[in-house]
Amino acid sequence: MIAQTRANFLPDPRFIPMQSSLEEHLRRMGNAISPNNFVSICNANLLELLADSFDRIGADEGSIWLLDEAKKTLVVAYNSGPNAAQIVGFKQPLNQGIVSLVVATEQAFVENQIYKNSKYSPRLDQKLRSRTYAMIAVPFYFVSQIRGVISCVQLIDVVGETETALGDNKPTGFQPQQLQVIQATATLLRDLIDYRLLGTAVGWNHR
């Protein structure tokens, strides 16, 4: 067995005076990422990683919600499901719904029979004529700030369908271990986006 050692890297003194300028530039870049342009900073591997995570936990679809410039609404910037064309661009007021609560508290959320929760907003369900049965929602950060939410859901397709009538076709729901998968994915996405922005800031992406 190879003995494990720990790499010990230190900042290069030449770069320390540039740190505050670099951080300021990265903040500006982060602030310039919007629901309209978010997908353009994501390569195919990043979006495939996200979709694979949703599939792995048995979600019917997942979304990335980003705060708008005024920080008054969350806007769907990406969706992995078959109704993405209808869902992307959907706006949720920041004072309504579970996804907004996740932004306000910066706490992850998982719940089954979510439509029974008084804080749940059915606005998107009403638009799609479906019912959300289970939801996971986690805070989404990049460049050291909360920027929105990553959510995924299990759906009941028919509006008004009861769980009793569904029988064995009822969704399985989500468990804490599946929440952990989405939290880990959100962390990895944050790191990949931060690295992409850093590479752009110092010119690595333009060689």
C-alpha cells in the first residue's frame, strides 16, 4: 500500500497583492450571471452531472432557480425534464413557496406529500396541470454568495389524482440520503463554476 501524504501548498507571495483585485473581479463576474445567461457558462459535462444526479435519486425532473437582479424573484434558469420549455423562465416571488424559504434560511429541505405543506406554492403545478408529490431543495452558491436554489421533484401527472387511487404507482418519495446526493452535487457545481470563472479572470480559458 502506498503511504498517504498530504500536499502542503502555500500562496505565492507575488500574487498576494493582487488578491483583493481578483476577488472584486470575480464578484462582478458572479453578479453578471443571470437566469438568462446561466446555461451559457455551463458546459455539457456540468449539465450532464446535474441530470445524472436527478436520475440517480429517482427524481422526475430538477431545476436551477436563480435570483433575479433585483433579488425579488427566483427564476428557473435550467430544467432537466420534458417540460423544460414551459418551465425555464418561470418566476417565483421571493416571499412565496418552499424554494424562496430555502433562499431566506439557507437551509436544505426535503419533504414528501409536499402539496399538503401550507408553505408550498402550487403556481408552477397549476401552470403544468400536474401535482408535485415530493421535493428536495438546496441552497445554490457560487463566488461566495447564495445565488439561488437547486430543486428536484417527483410528480403525480393527473391533477386531483388521490394517492389511494394511484396504488402501487404512487411516487416513492425522497429520503435524507437522497438529499445528501443533491447537496453534494450543488457543492460540486459551485466549485466547477468558481473554477471556470477564475480561469476566465486570469486568462486560462482564452489560451
